[in-house]
Amino acid sequence: MEKRTTRSSSRTRLSELVNTLREDILTGKRPVGEYLPSEKTFAADYNLSNQSVRKGLDVLVAEGLIEKIPRVGTKVVGAPEGAFVTVKLGFHSSVTDEADIHRLLSSFQKENPHIRVQAVPTSSNNYSYISEYLSSGLLDVVMMNFKDFQECVETGEEGMLEPTERNPELYSFLSDAFVADGRQLVQPFIYSPLILCYNREHFHEANLPEPDSSWQWKDLITYSSKLAIPNERLGFHCDLYSPNRWPLLLLQTGGKFERHEDGRLKLAGTAMMDALRYCGEMKHSIPSLSEGITTGESELLLAKGKASIIMTSYFYLNYLLGERLSFDIAPVPHFGTPMTMLLNTGLAVNRKSQVKDAAVKLVEYLTSYKAQLFVRQNTYSLPARKSAAEWVGEEKRYLPSRFSLFRETIPGFRYFTDLAISASELSDINQELKMFWAGLETEEVLCSHIEERLTVSSV
């Protein structure tokens, strides 16, 4: 056997040893009754210490695959009929379509017959659920978006996540978002900037130019009013007041939330209050904007010809798969400097997982070129692996002509943290803004509630 180099970490080499032996036993390559090479041989072949090899073999002993016979050696016992390792994966239910996750898991299990994946739906809107699942050991791998990760770090719970090696094949700006204290705690899986999506036929019928990167918000208001048909079609539709939407306008101002000397947020008389006021004014300019709309509602209206333009993400474009619709995409409007909000979803391993090797293997598979290319070819979501996201070849479904615009807009990607607020503050502000935008609170009351309610937190 060829000796492993020292370029990979000892943990990676040990994982390789354990996984290889497990696969060989479960597939019959190492038959029942065979004696394994000595610990010293494995140590030399994998560039590991004898102690590390011993720990790795203990994992297989615990799984009932081998037994150690004193003064004789290590014997292959073979797995009991139907024996396998179960990895519990917590995933956002929306990713069922956004990444065709169940087909991916089926492919993984075919390649790893000794591992079964139990998919557990979790909330993508409430980090507390993820925290409870991790701390109680109910999940081995969990899907986390950027906001989830920020809340994990803010609450000091990042210790629940197993540090992993940075994958240089994944976009660096995605990996950077999941680092704490110099450790890579989450591996990016899929991502998307906010974009516009529009019905091309509506523009052609109205003899209007299609959206492009020069569009400002005033242009959106102008053109959407020309496209709208009373009692028949909306010019523009989106859930602007979602926490994954409204921060966009604030980010585009280029400003940050200000604070009082004691750390409390300051809102009255600031540029941020001006931006929030503009959001409210947009609601009056585009009456179809609403709060808390059903997931996929904008895309459904577009598909049925009841909306001409929507603000969405590559994730939600998957609601249009299979629809008979000539649609295309464009950058979101801006105030003069192109900028958009970035949505980033990754995978983390529970540090206390009892099947950590299998959990790591699942994450490695889902971020592999094979799995990431599957996402690119079968969905509209953007895979985190650069070579897969930028793959060019024969498409299996309708692809908007400007699908690759994400490559040119990368310099304008921003997270809500660029506003100098924490994830918990984002949630609190969002609740107050709904009251304000609904006309149930005055600007003075809004500023008072936010400034009195929110105290400083690390961002």
C-alpha cells in the first residue's frame, strides 16, 4: 500500500483509514475471519501514530465490524445483517426543491451502503430549534444559513460545531462567512444573491426595454406602473419586508446603524431612518408589496402571468421549474451603486455526534464536485463549488439567458451584518418595522422602541 503524504491532516488520514476498512468489510472485500494488518503497519501506511490507529480501530470494534483478540490480532467479524450507521441530517424544508436534497441523499447512500441518512426538517427562521437539536444530540449534521450561524456565534454556542478543513474549491467569500476564531465551522453548500425575475413577453408586448444593471428603484417604480393592468396583472410583486429582503435597501445606502455611547442603537435623525422611511414610501408607490406573503407566492404569480416583475433569489427560481414561461433575470435596482444581498447556506457537523466520521463523509459528499454539479444541472440554485457553479454544457431544463450574471455581481454581494447589527437585532428590528410599515406605529414610536429595547451586542 502506498504511504500517505503528510499534506492532509492526521484527522483526515485517520478518517480515511476507518472509512476504507468499514467499506471493505461491509462490501465483503475483507471477508469474515480475515485478520487485519498490524497497527504498526497501518500507522506506517497512513502516516499516523499507533495510538491514533488504535482509536480508529476502536470505532470499528464499537460498530461490531471487528474484534481484537489479545496476543493474536484484529479479526474481521462482519456486520450483522442489515447493520448500518445512521446520520441524522437537519435540513431546511425549502431545500427539498432548492437542491433536490432527497435525490442527493439517495445517491450518497448508494455509494455508502453502510450509511443511512435520516432527513429531519428544521426551521430556517428560528435558530433556537437548531440549537436544541444540536445540544440534545438529535442531529449529526445540520444545515445553517448565515443568520443561523451568526446567532450561534452571538450566543456563544459555536463550540457545538466541529471545526473542519477549509475547502479551497468552494468560493472563498462563502467560506469566510462561516469562520469563527480562525476555525471553519460550516462548509458552504448553496448560495444566492437577490435578483429580479421578469416575464419577457410582458416587456415585449408593452414595447419596453428589459431590466439591466442600470436600473435604479425609481426605474422599477416607473416601469412596473406601465406593465400593471388593473384587476388583471401586477407590475411588481415581492415580500419586501422579509428579513431576507428589506435590509437590501439599507445596504444600498452604504451606511450603518449608529449607536449611542452606551451601545444602544440610534435611529432617530440617522441615514438608516431615512432608508426605512423610503421602504414605507415604496409600499405606497407599489401597493402590491405585502408583508408575510406565502413562500413562492411571487413566483406563482409570475408563472401565471399575474405579475410582470418579482424580486427573488436563485433558490426561489426553482418554483418556476417546468413552467411554460419565457422568463429572464436581472440585477436588483439600486440607488446609484450596484449592490445586492447575499443568502448563504452551509452544512455543519455536531461536535458531539456519535457517528462523526460518517457525518463528515456526508458533508464532504454534498460539497463534492459530483453533488455540486448535480445541483447546478438539476436546479436553479447556485452551488458553492466554483467549478460547478460556473459549469457550461448541455442544459437539462430551460435556463434564463442571463443566468450567469451572478459572476459579474459578486463584488456587490453584502450580508446584513454589513449594517453593523447582530442577528438578534435584525429579528427585533424586523418585528418593530412590521408595525411601522403597517401604519400601526409612528416614526417617533418606532425610534423609541428600537432605541430603548435593543442593547449592544457583538457584531
